[in-house]
Amino acid sequence: MNPDWLSLLSTRYFDLNVVVEVFPLLLKGVGTTIWVTLVGWGLAASVGFPLLLLRRSRFRPLGWIVGGFIEFVRSTPILVQIYFYFYVLPSAGVVLDPISTGLLALTIHYGCYMSEAYRSGLEAIHPGQWDAVTALGFSKLDVYRHVILPQMVPPLIPALGNFLILMIKDSPLLASIGVVEMMYYATGYSMDTFRYLEPITIVGLIFLALSLASASAIRFLEARVGRKWLGREELRD
Amino acid sequence: MTNVTDNNIITMKSVTKRYGSLKVLEDLTLDVARNEHLSLIGPSGSGKSTILRVLMTLEAIQAGDVSIDGDSLWRQGPEGSTGAKEADSRRIRQKVGMVFQSFNLFPHMTAIRNVAEAPMRVLKLSRAEAYERAKELLKLVGLSAREDHYPIQLSGGQQQRVAIARALAMQPKVLLFDEVTSALDPETVGEVLNVIRHLAKEFEFTILFVTHQMGFAKEISDRVCFLEGGRIIEQGTPEQIFDNPREARTQAFLKAVLES
Amino acid sequence: MIDFLLSIQSLVQTWGGLLLRGAIETCRLFAMTLVLELTVAIVMGLARLSRITPIRVFANIFVEIFRGVSSYVTLFWLYFALPMIGISLGALEAAVFALALVHGAYASEYVRSTLLAVPKGQIDASIALNMTRFQRMRYVVFPQAIVAMMPLFGNDAIMLLKATSLASLIAVPELTEAGLAINGTTYSANAFAVFTILLIVYFVLSQAVALAMRMIEARVAHWKFPNRVSPFKTLKMLVSR
């Protein structure tokens, strides 16, 4: 690595030397970013199910309360929810490290979004299916496994994928409660060296790359799962 | 550049149009005289609607000459046909009006506004003049009572009559009717045909009529053209075509239509 | 429970003013960003449909970039990084621009897709009536597209409202920042009350925006449902009898 060559290509504003210096730091953070996002996404997708079942419970008032809760969580900013858990839980005796707090916030916030997505997926299934199933005498478990889920899941993949991309974009919010991820390193470096332009630009480019990569992965998944589960080459809609 | 106008208001010479590899119009030559009423009949895909769309400047052609009222719309050159420039196109388009199979009324405007809007914006009429004209035209098609209704509140036949009024509002010399009753319930077909009959008999328009309504075509046409595969197979007076078709394909088509 | 309510009451008494100012600032931020965002969305949406290739390509790149980087990164970039090349933005300005650019990029897709969804026959009819391209767009295509745009913009508006909380990260004195300041000053003694109030206020604002959007949607689509009576009319009828 020839420093003179880098300096030649740099401008007064954009110093490539800085880029080289900060990049390894950022890579350390990317790992955390990706890890937290994926785990959060998995947890949210899982939490979505019980929420959905509660929402559709036979006991109507419970359904309303859960519905109200979901609506409340979806209508309020995730940042405020993050702060809520971070500042309120300790006084209730629950002390979590920043990553766990962040995961909690992401899980609940996006879990509510996911459950609504599941709900519309479920309600989109033709009512005639339920009749057919009753007539054929399927057991409840079989109903879900062989009839409902194969129809519900493929259209949900783009939605779940979008949530993943949104969660990637929300991950830097966790830096404000101390989670050591990419943005945290970037801002730390900037405050020390007073060079803001390069680190943030690199972070932006990395986010861009992550977004595009996720989008391709999701499109790939859409095509494959759609084909396998519904026996068609192309997803309708 | 205008040529000396002869008695033909529309001339089409050796017109060819392709959609990709599909030939929609094939070396077609057709002249229409002033104030002539011409019906175009034939199976689907024969190119009848395409002819209208070319004349309405909605479609381009690859070869041939087209001129309307002495103005050249498409001129054949060494490498295919070139279209008129924008300003000339607009002048030509002004003389042509079209009524569509699917009405294409503006759903967000009331009936009267549908009719008045283009005269106001394009012909630069004042609001009062444009709406005055619109009122008259809606009266002509029998829809004065529904001036302030939105298309969604009108039946198919009513919508089509508004569409006719809208086309008339631009005072064209040539009227193109593209299967205007094909999308209508049988009960409402009559009210639309009545309006067209009235226009054909009481006013001076050159009318091109693409239709499956053979009876009506026979009644109001001066000439009938049978098309198939982008070519004119046979043309003549209504009596010649409907009662004594010469070509085998014409006979086959008419037989199939009359049976349905 | 009583303690909780009492603590909320005392909190509101002492800090109510600050919270109110924060809420007002949030509304101001929201309004300014919304206006700018709609402008960006319409300009970029139209640009992406342009027949002039450089414009179209530029617009598509613009949208891809701002959709790919988050509001957070854009915000920090505008506020911290831009000064390095000589453009110094205030915190409020940075927040407004950042959110408007990112949400505008997303919304440009709504503009583009709804414009494309207008039936082709409408364009045929407008050409047949000899309207210019501009007249076609202004009088025929856009008014029809806007009906489909409104629900999409409505959802986006609510997300925008929530996104205004990001401005707290660069110390814009909006609602979340007010809450954090209060929390810091009281050493988190009333953290629960403070943040619950924050959440409730945002919830109420969200519902208000959602309601306003529904009313606008209904007004814009009035030609689709000419027979529907508005709730106000029903009320008037009932009262006058």
C-alpha cells in the first residue's frame, strides 16, 4: 500500500488515506450489524405468530386488546420504543445489555408488523378453502401444514424481505444506546479525527450494498419457494 | 405542405403497418370521398381498427402515404414512411374525431365537463362558450338531463352518447367510429345507433364506421369494405357486398356472422 | 397504578411546557418535511417517466441511492459530513432535507406506478381530442392517478411522522428530544412516565394524521362514489330536523 499514491487520488475533502484507516473498523461493526439484524428478524418473524393467534382468539376482548397493542406499537416510533426499554426496564429491576435491549425493541416492533402481514396473508386465502377442509375432515395441524401455509407463505416472502431491509436500516439506531456496530465505530472515529465525510460515506455505501444484496436474496427466494410450494414457474401477483 | 385538394378527403396509398413481426396492414390502398359514409367490416385482427387509429394519429406506419384533407400525414421515402411534424400533425388531428369501443370518458369529470374540456383547453374557447357548446351537444344526443352526472352514474349507452358529443365538440370533418356498440348491452345499442343515424342523415360528415352491426352498416353506408389479414378483399355498395358478395372469403365471413 | 397516575400528573405540571413545545416542533418538522417530500416524489416520479434518457437515468439512480441508504445515514451525512465540503446545514434543515429526500425517493415509486396504471384508453381519448402532452397529464392522467396515490401517501405520512423522532439524534428540539432531556434531568426517576407520555402523544398524532389522510382520500375519489354522503352532511341533516 503506497501512501503517496493514495494521497495523489485524494482531494482536500475526501482523503483516501482516511478511507483505508477507517475501513477495518467499520468491518468490525458490520458483523454486529448483520448479526443483530438477522437475529432480530428471526425473532420478530417468530413473535408474529403468537401475536396473530392472540389477535384472532375466540375470546373477543383479548383479540381487541392485542389488536390495540399491535396498533399502538405500529403507530409509534421505534427509536422511542428503544429508549423506553433502555431507560425503563432497569428501574423495574430488569437489567439488559444494550444488544439485548435493542433486540427486544426490534422484535416487538417488527413482530407487530409481521403479525399484521400474516393476518392479511391469512385473510387473503379464499374462504372456500376452509369449507373444503372441513368437508374433507383434515386435522387442525394438517390443515395448516398442507393447505394454509403453502398458500400463505409465498406472497409473504416479499413482505418479510422488506422488513429485513427496513431492519438493516434501523440497526444504527441501536448505536445511541451503546450497541457497538458500524455507525458506532464511524461516529467514534469521526469525533476523534474530525473527519466526518469519509467514514459516513463509506457507511452509506456499505448500507447500500447490504440493501441491494438483501433485495437480490429475497427475489431469489421468492422465485424458488414460489416454484416449489405452489408448483408454478412464476408467482402470480 | 398541402396538395391541391381533390374530392377525396382521405387518401391512403400502399400503407403497411407491422407490430413486431406481425403485419397488421399490408400494402393497403383506400380513398374516402368527402362526406362519404364508409363501413369497414371483417374478422378480428383484419386491421379495420388499425386503419382508424392510424387516421387518428394514434399509430405509426412503416410504409405508404396517408393524407387527410390535402395535408400529408405520412409520406413514403426511400427508407420507409416518415410522419408529419408535430405542428402539422396537430392541425390534421384537429379535423378528425374518434369514438372508441370502450368509451374512454374521463371518469373524474361530469358529462358536460367531458364534452367542454377539450374545446376549452385545446380550441381556447372561453369557459362560457365551451359549456354552451357542450350543452347543445348533450341536447343533441339526448342527455341534457344528465349533464352533471359522472360517467360512473351513466349506463353504457349513455356514456357512449356522451363520448360522441365529446368528439363532435371539436368540430371535426371526419368521424371515426370504432366498434362503438360492441361493448354495450343489446338494449342500449339502439339509442347509440339512433344518434349516429341522425348524425349521418342530418349533418355533413365523412364517416368511417368499423362495426359488426351489419344491418346498420347496410342502412347508412355509401360504401362497404371487407378486410381480412390487413388487406381489402372486396369493396362496393352495401347491396353489392351484403347481397351479392363476389369473393369466397367475403361470403364465408358474412355467413358466419349472420349465423351468430 | 395511582402512583403512576400521580407521577404522570406531576410530570405534566412541571415539564408540560417543554413537552408541548417539543410536540409543536415535531408537528412543524412533519409539515415542512411532508411538503418537501411530496415535491421530491412528484418531480422524481415524473422524471423517471421522462422520454429524455439522461433525466430518467439520473432519477433512477437518485431513487436507488436514497432508498438504499437509511434516513439515519442520510441525516448524519447531511449534518456532519456536508460541512466538510463547505455546506453547513442547521440541525432542523438537515433533518427536513434528509427525511424528505429518503421518503421522497420511496414515494416517487407511488407516483410513477399510479401514473402508469391509468388506463391507456384515457391517453387515446386525450390524443384524439388533440390535447398536448402537458394537457394530457394535467387534466386527464394525473387527476386519475392521484386517487390511487393518496392511500400510499397516507401510509408514508405516518411513517414520516414516526421518522421525525430521528431528528432527536442531532438535537433538534422535537418531542423525543424533549423527553430525553427531561429524562436526563430527572435522572430517569420518572423514565416510565416520560416515555409513556411520548408514546401516547405519537400515537395520538399518528391517528390524527391517519384520519386526515382518510378524509383527503375520500375527497379526492369523490367522482368514484358520487352517491356517498359525507359524515358532516349526515350530522347536519340530523341536527336540522
